[in-house]
Amino acid sequence: MWLPLRPDALAVLTEKKARASLARYFDVVQDEKPAKFMIAKKIAAEYSEHDSTKELWQKHAVLIDEMQTIESKIDRGQENLHDLPLPQTSFLDLKIELANRILRHCHFCTRQCGVDRIEGELGYCKCGAEIAVSSIFEHMGEEPELVPSGTIFTMGCTMQCKHCQNWTISQWMEIGETYSPERLAKEVEKLRNNGCRNANLVGGEPTPWLKQWLATFRNVNVNIPVVWNSNSYYGPETAQLLAGFADIYLLDFKYGPMECAAVTSDAPDYWTVCTRNHQEAKRHGEIIVRILVLPNHLECCTKPIIDWIAQNLGTQTRVNLMFQYRPEWRAHEIPGMQRRLSKNEMEKAIRLAEEAKLENFIT
């Protein structure tokens, strides 16, 4: 059993600060409210494959507002999801159609490679048209509110962090196993039926596979919150497709506003993209921010990140200050990153969080 291994995962169920920032997530975990994808399935979307992409995005914008209204009514007990008819085409179907069009000229991430993945072209992430999975398992090492987490690791990534701990997955050193949406949906259902609190979409990076994830959850018939476990380096249209799909945004925030992201992870303009996506996440769901504290990067990265979170997301935001950095893959190429964190660096990171008055951070 997982309880003796992670007693904090049981204790978090009654932890006031965690429940305050992730209230709806806990309700979905306990089947008191429906996951967002289940609501999206019940919202009718009238569109045609002949509609222009611009027209589809206009309809999508209207339906985001409609979904927020219906979700609010369901959460207040004014509507019952099971009483709503199943439409012929749904808001989730519209998302899948839009995502399929993005695949034709891929711009899920901020790089906007523009390749036609349906025709077999590959961009920066090297992801094709069918989702490639590295592993599926019940993860006991995530944040306590997520454990046990139904974790699905997919291949490929939109960044190249030279210190990546999952580099064999992100850089395709493994082959991965191809899954259809129907088969992957059965795996998601199995995870939930085995006691997992959520479906944790991770990698690598889930962003290149958003179309396949949307199609997968169209076939999921159990109530399970979706955790979007991402490096945050995705485009604005991806952020819109995530609205009404992701229950929790589990977002990395690794680098400050200087050139650290470009040098260390080949991620130019990271700060602009990352801050935008964190703000969008706060608008459309609940959020956990992961800050991987890097050696020799407390002033240039950790401090501005913490200050930005306090000022823009709020001091009650759930934040995980992560001290598990270790020099993996090509970390030896980056000066100052060939070692683990020192005790002084860990203590300083905690002081920075306390000085910014973050009230809901864990380590």
C-alpha cells in the first residue's frame, strides 16, 4: 500500500492551505464534482469541417465562456452533469478539430515549426502523428496532493535542458510504444480504477501530443482530474485548447528573465512565454508551480521567479521549491551546473520564498 510510504499524501486531504488553492481538484478526486473534460463533452458545439479555422476559434471563444457558466452551476448544485444530454458534437470535439488543424502546420509550442505532422514531417520535438508512450504507472514521488498519481510519460520535448533527468525520453533515446486514443483511454481508466487520484500527462513534454490527449479523453468514461504536467513553453493556441480540459496545471518555472533559459535549455523568450502561460492557467484552472532550484542561479532565476509568482499569481499559490537537481545528461557543458545544490543554496531559496510571503510552498 502507498499510505505507509507517503503519509503526507493522506494528511494533505485536510491541509487547509492546499485545499484552499486546489479546492475543485480535491472535489474531483473524491468524485464530488466532474472533471472538466467530462463537462466539455456535454456542451454542444455546432460546426462544420468546412468552417474556416478563424470561425472555429471564434466559436471556441464563445464556448469557453459557456463552459465556465455551466461548470459554475454544476459546482453550486444548480445543474447535474448527468441530466445534460450528450450532444452530437461537443466542445471537446471542437478542440480536437482545432488541434488536428494545428498538426497540419504544427505550432503547439512557441517554436512554431510549421511542419505537417500528419504527413510525417517532424519538427524540433520529433513527435509524429501518433502518440508514443514511454511508461504508464502509479507514481508515488509527486506532490502529496497528487499521490498516487496516474502518470503517463510520453516521448519528445519542446526544450533541450542540458541537465534533463528524463533525457532518454525527451531526446528519443528510447523508441516509445504507439497508442491509439481508445487504447490509451483504457489505460487512464485502469489507473483511476486502481486508486490513482489523477491522470498526470507528462514526458518529455505533453504539449506536442495535445491533439492525441484530447482524443484520448473523448474516450475516457471515468471521472478523473487531468494534470497538465508541462515545461510551460507552449503557444497561445495550446493555452486556449487547455482551457476547459486541464483541471490542474502543474507548470515548471525554471528560469528568470535573463538568458539562462536560452543557454541551458535552448528556450529563447522563455520568461515571456512562461509568465503568459502561468497567468492563463490561473484564469482557467488550478495551479501548482514547480521551481527547480539550480546551482548558481538563485539571483538570476529563483528570486525573480518567486517574486513574480507572489505579485502576479498570489501568495496563496501552491509552489513546490524543488531541491533534487542533479547534473544529468550534458550538464557538464554549463559552467557552475556540474554539482548538486549546497545546503546554503537550499536555505537561501526558502528564505526568498518567506521574504516574498509565499504562504503555500513546499520543499
